[in-house]
Amino acid sequence: MTLYPIECGNFKLDGGAMFGVVPKVLWERTNPADGKNKIDLATRSLLIEDGNKLVLIDCGLGNKQDKRFFSHYDLWGGYSLEHSLHKAGFSKDDVTDVFFTHLHFDHCGGAVHREQDILRPFFSNATFWTHTSHYDWATNPNPREKASFLKENFVPLEEAGQLSFIDAQSSSEETTLNLGSIKFDIELADGHTEKQMLPKIQYKGKTIVYCADLIPTVGHIPLVYVMGYDTRPLLTMTEKDIFLKKAAREEWILFFEHDAHNVLASLEETERGVKLKQTYTWEEMFGNGKV
């Protein structure tokens, strides 16, 4: 099995929204803001190759919205999903499965593209995986999340018959997604949004957890550093507390989807709680990614 980090593109969001009630003087130590109070963010996917299976976890913002939409997010840098796939040696048609942690637009926008006036799956040969309860949540959004759930990002997948569902209901369940030669466990979290799914993958003797929006950047490792975007922030803190302690104890490697400057990190337990131990580039931890 081979894993590849896939850089889908960078954007910016308001730092205060990203850190909730935490004062700027604290969060800016790890995530400095620009003149508009916005911080650098990534959309970073993880590609898993094994045999004839090629599984992509999340797929970034996409490019089908208009300039007015993207003007709110200050796109920057030269990364794109398709270019990064080509750099890894693949095309969009090689992808057999796309796994969504959740359906906020910055995690699934790249799944659908526009051909003239028609919306089609970008990965024409792929099966797309989401959680049943989360899909119900996304297609009937609450006012708080309505702007984050864009139906053009996922309804065309269902209409094309390419959407499949995962039904696990409790984080205490042992949930494994089995995709032929590729399988991984799933951690569920409900604080950010209903039934967010975090893949946990065994690779080269390490346990990698794709943190999605439970811990979007290194700066969000402290327990109380919770996003203002979370629908249930107190639940996020409870889920993070359990997650961080287990991650430190079992020496998990955290993979950050939204940290523009850090890809991987390890944790350690201290008298003052779980703290960042060390950050790593992909090459430092895994070399060129080949087995």
C-alpha cells in the first residue's frame, strides 16, 4: 500500500471564526492573520493506493463556483486537485473511491465539476462514500450550516448512482470500511457537524488519523481551541479530549487537512494535558511514500 498527500488548493478564513472564543493574541502565535484577520488554510486530501484500488479522502473546494463565491475565500498558491493527482502519477479516471469526512463545501467541492451547464461527477469511475445520517443533515441543513452545504457538490453524485452510504451510529462501535484491498477504521465525531467521519489508517508501522475538522490545524490541538463553525462546541471539546488522550497514548500520527504549513504531527501527554510533541513533513516521516 502507498499513501500520497494531495494538495487541492489553499484558501483563507477569518481567524476569529476558526478559533471561536480563544483570543487572537493566543491563536495568532501558531496561525498569524493578515490585514483582513484571515489565516492561511489548506485543503489537503490523502490518496491511498493498493492493487487496483485508489481511494481519495476528501477532495477540496473544486472550481465550479463563480468568482464572487471564491472572492470570499482569498484563494492563494498554485495547488490544484488534478495537478496533484498527476504529480502522484494518476488521473481522475483512476480513482475508484472517494471518501467524504463530511459534506461542507471545502471538503467535497472537487467531487462535482461543470461541463457547460451540466453538473457531473469529476471522478467518473468512482464510488463516493458518505454517512447516511450526515447526508440527511446536509440535504436538509440547519440555518447555521446552510451556507456550508452546497447541494451542487453532492446531489449530482446521488443522481448519477455513484453515492454509497455508511450507517455506523456510535463512536463506540468498531467501524471499518472495507474497499477490497484497502480498509480502514472510522472515528465518528458529532461536535463540528452530524456524523463527521475520521479515517484511521495503518501505514508503515504507524497509525495515521485524518483529522478533518476535529483538529483542522496544529493550532487547534489545545483542548479549548474550538472553531466558531462547530454546531456543538462543548461536544467537540468532549470528543477532542477522548481523541487527544487516545492519540497520545497510542502514538497516532495526526494528518492535517487544513494546516497550510504542517502536514503531520505527534502528541504527548503532560501534566498540563495533551500537547504537540513534534511536527513532520511527509518526507521526514515516510520518505517518498513508497513501500
